Amino acid sequence: MFSGGDYHEVARWLENFATSHAKREDLRAECALDTEGSREGTSYGLRVRVDDRLSSEIALGFDDVAAGRGSMAWCQSLADRVRCLVREATGQSSLRPA
């Protein structure tokens, strides 16, 4: 994996990464990444939409994502957070059958 990159490159990576992990939880899941307004160039707001339901938002700093995307541990933590957003949007419990 690569760390670093400009704001828009990191945003594309984040959206693809989050969508990939959200769909592992529920194929209907779509990520909504906010990069506009006061966030532009400094942070991202990430939510997950499943059908007409929208999860709460997690805020991620640009510097944190740019540096963290090169770390497997950081990526695993983010994947877990994204999957929690999907469960929130679908109303599922955190316990799933094996």
C-alpha cells in the first residue's frame, strides 16, 4: 500500500477502500464521502447509505488518512469502523453468524 498523496488522490482511495469494506458487510451499501466546503483540503466526512438509511458520520483528517493508508493496522481499524457504519445503517447487531 502507498501512503501520502494529494487531497483528491487520497479521497479516491478512501472512497474505494470504504466501499469495498462496506459491501463485504451488505452488498446494498454505498459510501457517501463529503469533501466539500470547509472540509476541502483538510478532512473527509464518511457515511454509509443502505437503501434510504444513512449512518452517522465519521470524520477523518486528510493527514491521518494519507499517512495511515500505508499501515495494515490502520486500514484494518478503518475497515472495522466502516463495517460498523453499515450495521448502524441496516439496524443489525454487531454479532453475526459465522
